[in-house]
Amino acid sequence: MKNDMRPFQSWFGRYTRRFLKNFKGDDRNALALKIYHSQQVRKIIKELSKRIGLSRKEIFLAEISGLFHDIGRFEQFRKYHTFYDLKSEDHAALSCNVLKKEGVLDTLSGVERDLVLDSIFVHNKFSIPQDFKGLKLIISKLLRDADKIDIWRVFDDFYQMSKGSSEINLGLPMGEKISEKVFSQFMKEEIVNIKDVKSQVDFMVMRLSWLYDINFKESLLKIVKRGYIDTIFRLLPEDEKTNAIREKIFSFIEKRGVYGKGS
Ligand SMILES: [Fe+2]
């Protein structure tokens, strides 16, 4: 059947179960969260693709990218017992290697396969390469947005309900103040470099800075409506830096034509 996700879904199920089986407790939960995340990103990218008017075939390719973008996480965790790329290896590159090695995308045409692999490869990079054009560029942008939206959910659950594994904080200390370097990057509307993140407080500011990299207005609206930004502000220290960040973020959101909750 044309544009059928079922064979991809069943491969995904078989592959991920192989890893789940070998872990217990927190480790198993951390991996289960990655499975759920993959499915959520697939759903979000499908929704966004429809909303911006992509064709059935294009939505299908976007869904495949969403489902498999983090497939390398399983091998990463098995090998290094962490999701921290800097302490292990680039998980997006690993995702591409797994897909190639397992022949998962062999039923697609060469062009489609390259599109899926390239969008996956750049999903966690600082920016999308200049030479990405047409559908490849659109799907890469959608994937980055969908991934960020769902990562926000993961953290939101963690902070609001202490749900999930502490692995998602990369084991960082809580910290009391926002680091100067992180703050100045944020105020310049730059995406905070993970290398400068020293604590969970910095980490939250880094997450906020991802808003600068959101490609579609539809995505930004989803983030605001889900209340993820509010959760972060409840957790940041009450000081001048946080106030400056708050002002900055709200004027940025307004500039993009998105106005608060329920509007
Ligand atoms: Fe990822």
C-alpha cells in the first residue's frame, strides 16, 4: 500500500523491544520515554505538515523522519549508558547509521531516503545547512520544531510531576544563578550553547532559547498554549536576570504574532 506507515511502525516496535528487554528500573523507563517521544514527534510532525498544507506523500516522509529521528538513542544508551552526546557520540549520526545498517528505508526511492536521512542528521545540529532546499528544507524545519515541542513536554512532565528519569537533566546540579555566558547568549537571541550549560537553571534557559530556532508560527503557538514557558519561569530564580529573560521572551513571541494563552 502506498504511503503505509505500518511496516515502519512494526520495525520500530521490534527494534526498540530488543533494547527494552535488556534494561530494568530507571534505565528501562528512560528508554520507554524515548519510544514515547519518537511516537509523539511523529504525531506532531504529521499535524504540523497537514496544517502547512503538505501532500500525502510529503506527510508520509515527514512522519518517517519523526518516528526514526532518535532511533540512535537506543544504541547510544546501550553503548555509553547516557544520552549526553558530548560524552558519547552524536545521536543523530547514530540514527542514520542504524537506519542504513538495518535497511529500514530500502523501500523508499533514493531521493526520498536521502531526504529522510538528511533531515534526521541535522535535527540536533546548530542550524540547517544552507544547501538544503525545497521539501528537504521544509521537513528538516518541521522535524526540528516537532522535536523541540515534544522535548518541552518531557521536561514539563518531569518538573511538574517528577515524572520520568533524572537522565533527562544530564545529571546536572540544580544551581542557583544563571551563568553569565548563558544569560548573554540568551539576550542576544542566540541559541545557548550546551557547552556553557553548568546547571539545571542554565539548562532551562537553554531550552527557552530554542524558541529562537522555531521555524513555524504554528509550532510556537503550540508551545505557548501548552504552558511550557510558564513552567520554566516558575522554576527559574527570582532575580533580575530572570526578569530580563521574561521580557525578552514575551516581546519575541509577540513579534512572531503569537499572543498568550487562549488567544
Ligand atoms: Fe534527537
